[in-house]
Amino acid sequence: MNDDCIFCKIVKGDLPAQIVFQDGEVTAFRDINPVKPVHILIIPNRHIASTNALTEADEALIGRLVNVGRQLAADEGVDESGYRLVINTGPQAGQTVYHLHLHLLGGQEMPFH
């Protein structure tokens, strides 16, 4: 855990969030500034700054994050209509919180670019 990280504070319960899933490895919560009707952030409970900090030892964890995203898409009713799982890495990609996270986006048609 990183004491300065907002997402680590959410995992520990030190900051409020609308948590929709949590287990020993992963936490998922609704984005406070959603860009689509369904906008959920899926994060590892362990602090990993970005995709660039991943190692081969994290392969199972990344698979777990994606599977949680797939399940949440079904729970939210967007699995059939379509959804995106997005990871932003670095400032030019739009990463603003340096704790690895997937955005689950759905519930509205999205452009293809």
C-alpha cells in the first residue's frame, strides 16, 4: 500500500467509495466523475503504479482484473450491448491516478477511435 495513494485509501476503507466488488486481490468502485452510464474502476488491492510497473509475476492478477470487469459488465447489464475495458498508462494517455486501474465503460454507444 501507498499511504499517499487515493486508491490505496479506498481499498483500506479510509476513503468512501461506492464499492461494487471487493475480494482479497481486487476492488471495484463507481467512478466519481463517470463519462458513461456505467463507469466502474477495477483496481488491484496491491499498489502498482501503472502498466509499466507490471512484471511476469502479475500475469494472473491482470487476468483477474479483466475477469472481474467481465463479470461486472454482466451484472450491470452491458455485456450483450457492449462495453470497454480501458487502461490508461502515463500522462499523455490520460492516467491521473498512479495506481493501475481498468475503466469499465458501457451503457452508451462509443466512437471507434
